[in-house]
Amino acid sequence: MHTEVHVHGAVPLKSGVTQAEVEQALRPWLDYVDLDGLADATSAHQDEPGVVFDRRRRVLDICWTGWVGRNFQRALEVSFEALCAHAEQAAGVEVTYYHEDGRDEHSMAFVGPSVEAIQEEQRRSMIEDVSGLLSRHFAEAEISEVLQHVHQLFERRWSAAGAGATTSRGRASTTAPTTRAPSSKKHLH
């Protein structure tokens, strides 16, 4: 059984990174969907650009939808871990699965040059999400109280886990927990 997936984000790349290096990093993903390279990495939806290496801007732009099986997540994680070696700064990439039974699964993957950079991007992303949600109902002072607690949770997690631990190559890729939401079948950008 195949599931529709949408992958969306922009990863800033180090100066001098080549398309060949990006393709090599993304090889598990490209191989999984049977693509030779980024030139073939178009989206199933014509209004989405797919996976595009912009050498001038030094960014890997991802707005790609395709049909995948149950092992796609692992191929994506391995690809993002390899991409970390080429990342200038940490970035979040949204991954959304649209199941045939109407369930949607949303998760975030993070790519970055170090574990610390990824952890800081996770915190920044969470603060942005929580602030946006709370701003609909609460004043800034009340939002600040909640954000202070979010900061404390991140500090506690990093202290307990020994922040600074890296993978064997000194890079990391992290996938945030998946959340389930009612079906929407909409790609909002």
C-alpha cells in the first residue's frame, strides 16, 4: 500500500557545496523513489517545484509530493543525516503523510551542521509554533509565561541527554515526534 507524502522546507548550504554532493547525500531518498538525480526530483503535483538545488542562493528548496511505502521515512532520515555535512545552518523540514483512511501524520525533521544547531532550531521552531497558537487567545505577558516554561523544558532535556553528544561523524539529523491530525489534503505554504 502506498501513501501520499509531502516534504517541505529549505536547507541553507555551505559555500562551495555542489549539486553532485547534494545528490550523493540524498541518494537513499532518490533511490527509494527511483530517481537518477535532482533534475528528476519533480513533485507529483505540478504546482510544486520538487527538490531544487539553488547554487546561487546556496539553498536546497524542497516542496515535493510523491507516493511512498512504509520504508520511506528511513530513507529520508538517512538522506537528511548525510545532508547535515553540507548544511550551513540548521533548518526544519516538514514531512506530512496523507493516509488513504483519512489520517494525516505531521512531523518535522531537522538538518544542521551540529547537534547544538539542530537543538536550537528545534527550540526556535517550537517557540514560533506555540507563540502563534497562543496569540489567538492570550496577551503577550501570558504567552511569555508559557514560553519561559518551554525554554525550561528544552534546557532540562538537553541537560539530561548531555547536549553536545554527536553522531560518529559529528553531525546529526533529528525527526520530531509525529502528530496526527484530521484529514485536510491541503498543502499550505
